[in-house]
Amino acid sequence: MKVMEIMEKASIKQTGRAIMYIKEALQEMALQHETHIRTSRIDIQSGKRFYQLPNEAVKILDIRCKNHNNSDNDYRSIPRSVYEPTTKDSDGI
């Protein structure tokens, strides 16, 4: 659908205002519904603490680990930490 068609259906005379409404609607839809969701797998390595995340990652929805709190070789979600950790890191970071 073209901008002129939307303007006619919404009875809007100003093109700038119509484009502003369209952009706001698209932005609101993008915030409410996750699109372009992709799954990425990173293998954990012994002794490695920091891992490189993809540059296009905007929001991380879930992190799962195999054999986390189980012995069935199932992937389970790692709970999110809400508060600052009370245990300090040994390397000071």
C-alpha cells in the first residue's frame, strides 16, 4: 500500500504527518513483536570467561546450557541474575 492510499483512507491531507504516523506505527509494532529471531550456538571452553556475541544481537531472549541442573543431557535455561553478585571475581573484573 502506498502513502497516498493510506492518506486517503485515514483522511489525512499533510504528507509529512502521514509519514510520521506510519513511522511511529512501524516502530511500535517492532517493539511489541520480536522479528528476525535467530538462534546462535556457542560452545563453552574450559577456562574461558568472555565470549564474542554477534554484532547484530540486539536483545538476548534466553541462554540455555546442556546438563544445567539435570543429568538427562537436556538444555535448560540459565536463570537471569537480577541483583549484583555478592561474590567478587578472583580476577577483579
